[in-house]
Amino acid sequence: MKRITYITAILVAGVAISVASCDSKREPGKVYMPDMAYSRAYESYAAHDSALFTMDPNDKGAKIFYNSMPAAGTIKRGELFPFPLAKDTNNYKIAGTVKNPFDSLSKADLTEAGRLFNINCAICHGEKATGNGPLGTSGKIGAIANLTLDQYVNMPDGQMFYSITYGKNDMGSYASQLTRAQRWSIIKYVRTLQPKKEAAAATPATGTASPAKTDSATAKKG
Ligand code: HEC
């Protein structure tokens, strides 16, 4: 009997407390650091009140400057540095001097690069990179590069990156489909499909600073 009285007393007290705490009209609860609880974030995609915001750098200070662009020179977290060369015939010639940021890839990364190659490139270049993918054999696109030839075995990573990034003749640019890291790692994967550098005849690609050095390193590590 005593027990039941205790339990009832506790229940009644509980109900009383919860009812009391709901009575927020008279005394709203205290908010610790209201700025954090109710943030004043502005929606980046909402229309901006022109009385508050400006896209004109000269109005900075008077209004909030916001042009939806990242600050100049910033790089997305996890993204690689931009390719330093713009699209230009002369830059193509010296593109080989730009080093592949990856010395070697883990097995998982190489498998992923292979998957991306098969999705994006094999349609023309073929899964073995010999240039006999379905579009290659269809005859609709001419002169698809056989990437297992000496010419491409000797082509430095940087020059391949240039062509994959800006496109070359019938090959389009892959800059918008593949991140920089994906493009560089696909090149590593292409190396695994090519014959070893040592076996290939030495016909260095034109205008590169040290193609032999860059290439033998990448060809060995694949
Ligand atoms: C639409 C067909 C097509 C697709 C898809 C394609 N390529 Fe090519 N690729 C070509 C052709 C054609 C050439 C020869 C361009 C030339 O030298 O005129 C070429 C050339 C190349 C070269 C040599 C570039 C040079 O500077 O001579 C590399 C490297 C290459 N492709 C890699 C790739 C990779 C990697 C992908 C996938 C991300 C890819 N290609 C997707 C058609 C294609």
C-alpha cells in the first residue's frame, strides 16, 4: 500500500512539473547564445535584397558584398591545385613538365580509375586502350589514339592531362565530367595498360622538359 502511494506521488509530481514547464506564455525559456540557436544565415540561392546586398566591389562596406563566387585563389576542400597551363598550342608542348601529383595509387584508387576509364574513355579507346572501343570500330570517329603505342608510352602525364582537360580534335574535354584527381589517376591507370617503357622504342614526345624521367617513373609504378 505504501509503495502505491509513493508511485502515485512521483507520477503526480512528474505530471505537475511537465505541465508547469509547458506554460511558456508567461515565462519563455532562457536561450543560451541566441545567435547560435537562431542563426542569421542568408540563403545563398534566395533573391538578394538589393538594399542590403551588392555585387559591385566598390559598394563593399556600405552593403554586403556577395557575388556567389569563391574568394579568388581558393580551392575546394580535397581538390587538387589547378592545372597551371591555359589552353594554348605552346602550352601543349610544355605540358609534359607538369608532374602528376600522384606518385602511385593504392589498389582501390587504381580500380576506381579503371572504372572511370571504362565509363568515360573505353567507348573510343577500348578497355585495353588500343583505340578499338565501340565508337572506334564504328568508323564514325576517325584516328582514335591507340594509347599502347610508343608515342603515348613516352608521352608525359602532364601532356596527357592537358589533352584530357582541354580535348584534342575528336576527343572532347573531360574537365567538367572528371575532377582533376580523377583525370590524373585515370592517366595512372592508362599506364597499367601500356607496355613497359623499357620495351618501347625511345621516341620522346615533342617539347617536353624531361619526358624520359617522368615517364619511366610512372610506367614502372603504373
Ligand atoms: C569520342 C571518342 C573519345 C573519347 C570518349 C576519349 N578519347 Fe581520347 N582520344 C580520342 C581521339 C580521336 C584522340 C586522338 C586525338 C588526336 O591526336 O587528334 C584521342 C587522344 C587521346 C590521348 C592522346 C592525347 C595527345 O595529346 O595526343 C590521350 C592521352 C587520351 N585520348 C586519353 C583519353 C582519356 C583518358 C579519355 C577518357 C577520360 C578519353 N581519351 C576519351 C578520342 C576519344
